[in-house]
Amino acid sequence: MNPGSNPSAVSTPLCDIPDYERQAKAVMSEMAWEYISGGATDEITLRSNRESYDRLRLCPEVLVDVSQVDTRVTLLGHEHPFPMLLAPTAYQRLTHPDGDLATAKGAGAAKATLVASIFATHSIEEIAAAATGPLWFQLYTQPDRGLTRDLVQRAEAAGCEALVVTVDTPVLGPRYREIRSKFALPPGVERSNLKGLAGAAAAHRPTEQSIYSAVLNPKLTWKDLDWLRSLTQRPVLLKGVLNPNDAERAVQAGVAGIIVSNHGGRNMDTQPATIDALPRIVERVAGRMPVLVDGGIRRGTDVLKAMALGASAVLIGRPYLYGLAVDGAAGVTRVINILRREFEMAMATAGRPTIAAIDASVIWR
């Protein structure tokens, strides 16, 4: 595996996210690329996440004073300089030798909040030590409640400002690209947050005789949320909500926010694109909690569209992994800055100088 590259050796400048995607594919192993870029079964949802953004058209307003563009947002009581966070992604050392540590450094340099994955290839304590910006922690609840409690307490002790519970993965979806590429964690790459614990060394996915994984909890239900929230003083968000009825249940359950997500098209295929699901969720929530969205975001105009349809902020996943693969921490920073600059340009050319000025009228009807 060749997990990284020096951009100075690249023959053409890396100007935007597609440039980084192409170069990342060139420098990564086939197995790592297939793991990161693939989706479930026919990958209809994976493609739809991107295509649905492309179908939306923007309706700019002209002769607006946009000499200053203000991208600041407040989430869970904290101000963020722009409405983009880094989504949790597993096994980052498949992408670059420095993995999650480089991502944490790159995010900090760009002043972006990182949501660290429970399946990181560095521990949450190591990631927190490398981070210079805000850090959240993503959790798959474990079948062992004691282990779940320990993980929550470790994340809080490490300084994580919020807990993101992924709720759309009782089992993994059928990802045939992974199977064809014979996905396996290389020697020395492990689930560092589970190191030394039962299930930590279990295979990435179950055998053909079962659909269940040793490190996922198919028994998690709404009644478990009170117990989970009792473990921490930090805000708890639910990641993986597409159904408006689930959004209402989340409000009633007292969680701090939800993330509209279809797991990047990696679990159940033929689900709606997240940008298509977002307006129904926003309508049901009706301002009672923040609604974030991920999936398919590759341009600053995508961020503008998501905000116009009611998102409080967005999360990016694969784009920063492309930057990580190409140039480590510097690549992560560069990708974030590209998207941030494109978003500022989109706001200015749309005649929306502040986040508050972005509303549904930005979308061409």
C-alpha cells in the first residue's frame, strides 16, 4: 500500500475536491480505495447522494452588499467559524500512516470540528492529544453495556464536547466491493478504542452464516437512550435519521440534535439521498433541535443548498479522506479550506452575506 504522496510530485495542481479524489485513488491501495469509496449492493444511494445535489439549482439575488461574508454558526452552545464538521470515518490508517492523528491536526489548522470514530485506528486519548480544535466522539453502542459506559467516560475525560450515537447500523450492509477486494485490517492497524477488549480483534464483517457483528449492537432501542444520556454531561446527537417519525421520537427523547444520514450509501441501498430527506426532517423538528446532514457534499454550493433546506450544519467524510491520503494533515486542511472558500463564494454570488440570510428562496423552484 502506498498511503500518501507529496503534492509537489503531482503533475497538475490540486485545485478542488475531484482533483484530490483522483490523486487519492492513485496513491492508495486498491483494498483501501474500495473500502472508502464503495457503497451497499448496487450503490444507488451512494450515487443519489451526489446526483441529488447536482439536480438542485440555485436562485441568486443581485445588488446585495456582500463586501463581508459571515459564515459563523452556533451549535450546541458553541460558535463555529463555518458550518462544516468532519464526519466520523473508520480505519484512517488505511488512508495514511498517521491516520486519525493527521486528521485531528489538519482539522485543527482549519478550525474545523472533528467527530472522531469509535473505530479509529488511534485511541480517543491519542486523537485528543493531537487535536487543536473542537472534538466530538462517535459511538456505536456495544452489546456489553459496561464497555459502552467506559467508552463514553473516556471520551468525556478526553475533552470531547459532544457524543454522536450512530443509530442506523444494527448490522452492516452488503458491500461487495469490500468482499471482492478481500478487505482486512493490515498487521498493526487495529480498533484502538477497543484495544485489549472482547471483540476488538473480531473480523470487520461477520461470516456468510450470520449478519451480526461482535462490535455492533442490534438490540439498541429508544428505551436505551435515557440510560445512555445518563452516562455523560455532554450533548448526545443521533446520527442516521431519515424518517420524520424518528426525528419526532428524537425530539421527545430529549437528545440534543440529529444528523440526517444514510451512512454514505454504505448500509441499505435505495434509501433516499440525504439532501432529499432533509426538508421533511427539518419540517418535523420545527426548530426544536439542530439538524445536521452528511452524504454527497463535494462543493461549497452543496453546503449552501443544505443550509437553504434547513440544515444547521453539514458533515464531510470522503473529501477529507482524499486530502489525508494525498498529503496527510496538510491535505485535510487544504480540502476543508477549499470547501470553505467555495461556500463563501457561493454565499456572495447568491446575495446571502450571512447564514441567517440563507433560506429556501436560494433554491430555484
